[in-house]
Amino acid sequence: MLNNVQYQFLDADQPEKIISEHEDLLVENAKQLAVTDEKLALEGTVLKFWAVIEGAKANESVKQEGTVDLKNIWIPGAAGWQHPVPILLFPDYAKVLIEIVDVYANNAKHTPTFVKTGLMSQLTVAAQFIEYMCLHGHLRLRSIPETQISEMLDSLKQGGIPVALQLHERVNTLIDRLIEKDELDPFLCRSHDYPHSSVVSLRVRLIAQHIGCVSLENQVPRSTYKKVADHLETQGRKVTKHFANKGAPTPSQPSAKSLNNWFGTWNRFAKLDSRDQMQFIPFPNPYSLSKRIGTTPRRTKNLDVKEVIALLGGSHKWVFEYAPLIISTVKEVTSLKNKELSAGLKDRTLTECRFPEYLGKSQKIKKLEKLTGLEVHKTSLTISRNATDKFSITGICTLLMTACYIVLQTYNARRQAEIQSPLIGITEEHFRCANKRLNWYQANFYNEKNRKRRWYTLNNGSTKAIQCLIALKKAWQPNGVEGLFIVPNFRLNEDESFGFYKYHFNKGKDSKITGNAFLQLMLGDQLDTKSHPFRRIYAVIYHYQYKNADLLALCHQLGHIDPDHTMVYVTEPEARDVHEQLHHKVKFIKDEAAESTIALKEENKALDKVIEEVGVEATAKDIAALLMGSEEMAGKYPAYLKKVYRTLHQSVTFNNLTNDRFGRDFKDLSVNDKSKAMAQVLGSRGHKRRPKAHATCHRRQGDSNGNEAPCEPFKCSSCPYQEIKRTQLTILKEDLGILLKKQSDFSLLPVERLRAKSDVSNLSILIKHHERTMERNKTLFAEGDQR
């Protein structure tokens, strides 16, 4: 990396000097940038982005906003710079970066993930590609030799972007230099402002800036923290006990999904229609390439039956038995706070004296400890680092919140954000009593995939969970706080209300304000339980309770588009990959207007044997010639095309596709458009063609033929060697079997059985006629039969 450019790290105060010295140039280069999507705006060097989330609240849409200052995106020096600089000092790079983001935004919809992670992810990956170019001294990617591209792919396979950008080596090189020059202090975070307080972390963003890195989030290696901790301890300075265990482990091979996202973003560089585009030949077949060098996507781990019982049983105990006492305790704390503050007591006296006194004397605290079997520490209401084996009232509230979260996720099959997010999660306004006499309650859950809310009936557990969350929130009297998943920290704000933490089920293993403490209580040390298994628990419970008869209802409740997706949830995890592959390979829609799925399957088999070697374009020409009658063709290939044509005429799904593409049904298209549409369908299924012209015999090699010349079309069409005839007979017989079952199925309506009986009669006559015709024609090509 460092051989291609004269690379230099920045000193502690250099970034501010560089920005101040080039402020006018940074602003001037930012003026040359432009965005076209309505969700983006550039103001000076700041890129603003937003999304309007419809249905986020009960009766209104919510505008979610984010910003990023392009001055803070630093990349390694290149093109005349020997040290890291803001990307805005490279106007060509900045233009293509913004254009990549603009292309993504134009194709993205107004979703919660657009602002939260989507846009920043695209911007970061694109900027990291520019970082890679700068590290290797390339201004135009076309100059990169193939050997270097191979080296890039090898490094991506080893450890993804961190290895490709040599992040760990660059960070350690900077830290070694800082330790050698005794310049480490500006890069340390302390527990307090005074100089001799304990060091708790490193200033990661500052390190990224000084080495010219787009992002170091979760990428500073653990070895770096250990190295810094050892150095500080040798100097007699204090370091927190968690400091040396921080940092990222050794980079590992990324998943195929991550690599596919990276290649997709990077390939956009080659598609930019701009004079300043980077001359880059994109990675061919990024999906296949990602599967080859990435790890196979890991499937969601199923919870054991004992674990499910422990989690659900424990959650119900907290929601139904412990919640009233916890809420009552929080009410007492709030009442004490209001009383003492109204009497003129100072904030510090309240938190350091009155609250600990209450904890030591309260009978409710003692009862709560006895009921839950947990010990509450008495030094403060919030988390105490001196009592890690005990729980604070904040921790107790978090345990209750987790129990409510598990109940709501498990019994309502919602995604994590749909439960806990302040924006799209459940709130008071999304909960209602439909009928008190019938104990009928409903919740208006948001669905992230279709971006809409819908009212769902709740079971008793879910109803009680939401009631507990509402009561808990009212108990500590927050001021202007949205959402139900907010944990009070009982520290006083300026307006004398309690502060809070935003609850997040999966945030971190060491945090007591996430779901991990509850999982520890219920499952022991097995903390590797993410949010998604709760949807799968729901699926299994629902499936085995109602069996296949209500699979569509389960599909609807989960928000899946296709029942096949739901079926994956209720089968063995090892079979999920096979299920999904089959689902993408073969997908049929049952519709009365379309031909039977049996016919479609069998005709696909026939087509596999018929069409072998040509592309979509050539196939389209053959179809056009057949439809216009401009060329005589006989045999199974044109016969099959005619049957495909009839099937597509009636196919609801295919007509929807042609409407999306051409704005018209298939029957209303021109001959050329019909030909192209049919050819694309055949090509997408992997079928190829080898048509046989008129007067070419279709007799299989080795079969006898005593004829002096090939048959004319009228005889050829009824020939037993026409394989399509045998395929048609197979289809007819299988359809007859289905109709016979319907005829004797007394669970059907009488009119349906009568209709099946009539169809059986008609189809039986047709099959016999078909068989007689084929039997008569057997002698047509019999050995020795001369005409």
C-alpha cells in the first residue's frame, strides 16, 4: 500500500489547519455538486437527506431527517497530496461520490431504513472504494492491472473491506508513532474532564481522520486497545478494566450478501453518465462472484423448545405478576421526587440522599426482591458500577420492558423496529379496546415491507404487555418522550423531569438496559439470541395449532407476499436453503383463468427437450415468423410455441408483466412485442431453441423409417414420433386423475362435484380419441411399410 504513494499521517492539530486553510476551496468545490432526487439537498458542504414515513403515527406522516458534512469525509492523499485530506479537495471524486448517492436515492423509496442506515451505507461503501484507489495511487481505475484486481478480491475474501484497505495495519502504525512521540493524549477519551481521570476509550473518529479513512466504526483492532492499555499502565495512568477488551477481532471472511452489496455499489461507478466518471470496468456477475469468495449466509438459529418455554413462561410471570409491583414502586419514586422538589430540595440532595434512603426503607422494594429473587442495590436508582451483581430500579424496569417485548414479538410476529422504535413502533395511540365486554383489544402495527399500518387483534398476553408499558410510562411522568420502549434513568433534567434511555433489545451484551440481562436470567449464559427467532416461534406455534388449513392466515399475519415464504418458516432450518432455491426456480400461480399447473410443468419438461441452443433474440425471430406465417415450420418446436402462445394469452401473471412493461395485455401487443415477450419468458427459464424447418423428419435416431421421403405437414402433425403428442396425452391423464378425486370428494360443494363429473366424462372421451389416433399412426413409419 505505502509503496505506491508517499503516504504521511497527520499530526494532532493538522486537520483543523487544513480545513481552515482551504475553507474557500472546500465551499467552492461543494458548489459544483448537484443532486436530483427530492429526498436530497446540498447546503454548502452539508448533504441533507430525509424520508417521509407514511403511517408512522396514527393520523399523520413523519419526516425523518439526517445530515452528513462532506468536510468530515477524509481520504488518503493522492494527486499531489502526501497526507490525508477531505474528499472535497478532489472535486472529481466528490462529484462521482455524490452521483452514486443520487442514483441510489432516486431508486430508493421513503422507508425508515433510508435515513437510518440506507443512504449512509451507500455513501460509506462508495467512499471506501475511492479510498482504495487513493491508497494505490490510481486516478482512473482502467489503469489497474488484472493482478491487482485479483489481489483485491483475495483480500476481500480474507477479511472484507478492512483487509482491502489495510485498516488494522494503518491504525497500528499511527498508534506506534503516537506512542513513540508521546502524542497519544489527544486521541484518548476519559471518564471525566480532569487530566488524571481514567481512560475509557479511544477517539475513533479522530484516528480515522488522521490516517485518511472514511470509516473506522467497529474496526479499531483489539490489539490496538491492548497496546495502548499496556503503554498507559507502564506510565502509571488509570485505565478502566473494560478498555483492553474493546475493539474488533481479527477480520474474517465476509458473507456473500455483504460482498454482493459492495460490488453492486462499486459497479455503479462504471455506469455514471458523466464526463468525470471513473473509467472502471465493473466486476462481472457480482452475485456469482460474491457467492464464490464470500461465506454462505448463515440462517437464523432456532430456539430449543425448553428455551421457548423458559422465555415465554418467564415473560408472562413478569408481565402478569411482577409488573403491578414494579409500576407501583416507580410511582412512589416519582411522587417522592415531585414532593421534595416542590419543597425546595436540591437535585443533588435528592439523588444522593433521599433516593438511597427510600431504597433502604421501602417495603415495596423488599417485597419486589422476594417476589423476583433479585437483589436491588441501594446506592442509587440507576445503574451502579460498584454493584454489578445487583439490579437497579432502572435495570428492573428494563427487565420488565424486555418481557413485554418478547411477548409482543412472539405472539404478533412483528419485526424488531415495528415493536420498539419510537417512530414506527407501538405507542398509546396504536392501542385500542374494540369491545370491553368481550375483552377484545387491537393494536395498529406497522409493516416495514409494505410501509403501512394495519389493526390486528391481540391475545391476552400482548394486551397485558402494552397495558404494562403504558402504565410504566405514566408512572415516571416523562416530558415529551415518544414511544413506549423508553427506560427511565431517574436522573433529573433541567425541567425537573426524569431522563431516559432508548431501549434496544439487541444493542450490546454488556449493557443492562437491553434484552441481554433478561435472557441471562431465563437462559443462563446463552446470550446469542437475536430478535428474528421470535417471529419463527410464532410461525411454528401457529402452524402446529391450525395446520395447513390456516397457512394463508399465517402468511397474512407475517406480512409475507407468498405462502411459500411462510412454509420455509415452519420446516426444518436445514431445508430452508433448498426451499428458497426451488421457490425461485419454479413458481406457479393457481388461477381459474390459467391452464392447470400440471400442464405448465409438463410443457416445461417438453420444452427442455425441444429447445437447446440459441439465444432470446433468435427465438424471438422464430416466434415472429411463426405468428406472421412468413415461414413454413413443422414439428414439435413450432407446435410447442403455439401451445405456449395459448397459455400466455390466458396467464394472469404474464399479462401483469406485459402491462408493466408495455402498458397493454399480451393479446393487444404487436407481433414483434409478442415475440420478444415470449422469447424472454423462455430465455429466463434457461430454454434454448433448435427449430426444424418444414419437411425435416423428427424421427429419433435409430428408429426405423421405410418412407422414401419425409412426410408432408398434414401427416407429420399426427405422427407418433411427435413427442408433444405423448406429452399432451400425459397431461390429459393426470388432469383426469385430479378430476376423479374431486368427483368423489364430499367435502366439496355439490355443484363442484357435478361439474367435475361432467368434466371427467368429456375428458375420458378425448383421451380415448387421442389414444386411438396415436395407435392408428403407429404403422406410418413401420419398418418395410412403403408408400
